[in-house]
Amino acid sequence: MSGRQGGKLKPLKAPKKGKAEEDEDDAAFKAKQKAEAAKLKEMQAKAAKGGPLLGGAFKAASNESYLVTSPPLPATRFSLVHLSMSAPARVQSLPYIALQPSLPHVIADITHPRSTVAAENAWVSAYRLPSIPPDQAAKAKEGSVHGRMRVSEADEPGEIEVEGRDGVEVEMRSKSEFMIACPKLDIPPTPVLLPTPSLNADSTASTSANSGSQEAPAPSLLRLPARGGIECFVLSGDERRVLVAGRDGQARVLEVVRFEDGASARGKRLGKGKETALRGHVGDLTAAEFFPSNEVVLTASSDMTLRVFSATDGSSPRVLKGHTKRVTGFAILRSASRSGPHKGREVISSSLDGTIKLWDVPTATATTTWTLSQPVSTMSLIQIGDEDEQDVRRGKFVLAAHTDGSTSVVDLSSQPVSGIHPAPTIFRASSTSSIDALSTLILHSSDKLVIAVGFRNGTISVYSVPLSSLAAIAEPQQPISTWRRTDGSQIHSLHLSRRPATSHSPSPDDALSILVAPSDGMAYRAKLSMQDGTVEVAEEFVGPDCEPATGICEDSTGKVWISAGGADGGLRVYERAAAG
């Protein structure tokens, strides 16, 4: 049988279920929701113990012990600032909201022209862990709530209505943006974003007969699910290409095709174009970047090398060999202007072997090596003061994070003394958890350097350092803010942003937000006050189902890109209605 709506035939919806059937469905749904919560808890427990769900061989490798003995380091070699967490800092507990990742398919099932499904449930869970030390006043707001979102067909064809049940409140802003609150846990209405339909491809054909859509991954622009998914990704400077890389040396460059006003088939505004494989590495990819031309890329790997690749044909004309352990990061040195003489001739890299190396790319040789006392787990390049077109190292510093929770600063304009010397510590966390994510941002209005560090134990700390302190020893400082969301969810990637929300314009003042990609897959944006250190969740991003979020960034228009590891392996793009 069929009904007529809008001048065309449409299947009749299934008849409304009786109370007994609804009770049976509710019981089955709650059992499934309980299983999902148990799955998430198991994943977090394994991550806390350093289990296989940490999301990459780098995390296991960096648990190794390294000992470098040497005489004391002369004070003239390094410029440093000393930040300290000698006293245990208060760790704020941020709430989090988990939403069924396959919700886009639930919506597609209901709104499909040939659908016979009138309504479905999607699970919604909210959590809040205790603060450290415990806050007795907030104890009543700790715990978890497992509710659901009832999604049903609206009167208008192709539209839906939503209703929050069992302790959660839901308001729909669009089919990819919901405001969700949990009064019991004192969680205010929070934007929860699904992958934007016009920017991502469906992972399954959604019809009312497609019973597997409830288990399908959330839509993504592209997927790299083989052997561990995406470990790292990067957009080219002109945003016309994206490089995705994963385990066992697999890497590829894809052209990003943009369709104006959704002119492509199915109304998509982003799509995949030409794909170029990059072959040569024999270990996991750890970092990648495009050279200024946007046609050449540099990659780093656990095979202890860096490689230069052509983004157009995949050829590899240069291999930088010299590190004796996994390469954990790098930065391309470039002139201040496009007409300058340095367009990537020099590269700085870090490694678990405890060294920072400066490379001459044309000759593929390391010209300078700084040896630090601890393995370097990640790094960031900082420019302070005016740049020199002729001396590309002038005013440049490397912020090197270590596996013991400390961080060092190396002035690239200085020359290391002969021999092997440990570097001085510039700040150390109260725990010895490895720093696995690092992001920096200079606030020129206040002459401050903001440093965000993400630890393996799931904690994030933010520091604010006067720029002048990077050239001289300063007094110890405490972090502005320290927080966590879950126990043991390793922080894979951080991105400091001037934007208060996705697709919004940058703030003119010193207001900051920070994008976070953790190993539990529940990426989010936190809003941070630089004045009093208060932090709150500004946005939640729905993506992988109990698989790690491995990378996060925003493009020039404020869209957020998030990669996933494990069996998911998706790269997803998120967008909101622009404001301001």
C-alpha cells in the first residue's frame, strides 16, 4: 500500500505500536545503551593501563626507558623560562556528552522518500567525573545519566522532530546540530555537532530496509580504515589538498574538490579528487606538513627517517637519516615573505632519541644537533620578534615536550657546545605522564605565549608565558588551568584557536578556545578564560564509535576537521551557521 503526499506516491508508515511493543522496544534499547556504556568504560580502562587502545605504536614505544649521562650543560647554550607545577594543581572536571555516532543514519532512515520508519531512538549519555581534589559542594552533580533522543518524522516531508527522554533535554538546531542538556549533572545546553552532510559522504545507503545503518560509522569525507586508520593528517596551505597517513608507512595525498552551492551530485560541497600514494616509509607515520609550494610534502615516521615527497606524483627525492629512534615531530623553516630566499631549505626535527636536529634539505644532512636529557615526544616552533629574510633561524625557538612531563626551549640561533649535554627543564607537570600533544599561540596584544599541553593520562594544562621569558630565566609559574574529562583517555592532538565556535569569526580580544582530540574519540572544543582560568565545554563533536580521535584542526573558514584511528579511520568535517 502507499499514500500520496506532495503529488507523488509514498509508502505508508508502519502503524503505531501498542504499549506492550513500546515497552519491549524500550527494554531492548536500554540493554543496547548499557552495552555501549560498558564498551566505552572498558576502552577507557584499557587506555588508563596503557593497553592496546592507546591508538598507535608511538605510545607504546615512548614507554621505553632512556638514560643519557653527561656533564652539566653550560648556561649559555639554551634560552629558557622555568615553569613549575611543584605543588599539585587543582584539576577541574569537565562534563561530556556522548551521542550515538550513527544518528545521521537514523535521521536518513526516517527522512528517506521510501522509508517505512516513522520514529527511532538514539542513545544519549552524559558524564561528570569528580574534580581533583574532590569538591564536596559539587559531589551531587557527579555521575552519569543514560538517556535517549526520540527521533520522529515531522509534518513537513523530509523533516524530523526530536525529544529528549530519561534525564536529557534535546533541542534541534539543524540535522547536524543539537543543543543537549542534563540538569541532574548540571550540564547546560551544549552544542553537539554531527558531521555536516554536505561536507561528508554517507558510509551506507540509508533506506528503511537497511537494518545495518544503526551500526555504520558516522559519515566522513574519506576513510583510511586499514591497519589502524589515520594517525595524522594535514591540509595544504591553499586547502586544495589533504595528506592522510597511518600505520606501516601508508600515506596518501588527496585533492579536495569544492562544489559551489552544492552543485555536485547529491548536493555535496566537498569531495575527493585525484589520489597520490606516498611510498617509502616502513614504519608508522607520526607527522606531516606541506612545503610553502603546496606541491611538496615532508613526513616523519617511526622508522627514524623524514622523507620529502612530491604531492603530485608521489616520488621521494630526499630521505633525511640521522635519528636513532622514532621521529616525533618537525617544522619547516621558511622566510617571512614568499619572495624570501628560504622556502623550506632547512627543517628542524625531534625524536625519542632525545635530540633536536637541524637539516639542510638539498643535501639531506643534519647540520646541527642539540641533545636533551629526555626523549622528545612532540615539539612546536615559535617565532619571537622580527624575522630576518637572510637568517631564517633568527628569533626562532623550539618548544620540546618530553615523555617525563617536562618541556625545554631551544634557541635555534645558538650553537650547541661539543659533546652530549642534558637540557635544563623549563616546566614539569606534577605527574610524570608523557606529553603527547602540544599547541602554542602568541597573543601579541599582551605579549604572551600561550602553551597548551595534553598528557597521556588525559589531563590538559595551559600556561601563559611572557615572550621575554623565553630569552632569560624567569620565576616559576603555575598553569592557568588544568582539567580532564575522562580517566586514561590519552590526548592525541590539541589546537589553540581564537574562534569561540566552529565557523565563527576569530575574536578580536584575547579570548581563546582549544580543540581537543582524545583517545576515547569524543573530541570537543573548550572555552578558556585567560583571566581566571575557568574552562567550559563549548562544543561536542560526534564521530568515531569508541575509536581514537587522532588529529584535529580548523581551516581558514573555521570548519573543524577531525581524524580517527582504529577500525574507523575516517576524516570528518564539521560546520555551523556562521556568526560574527
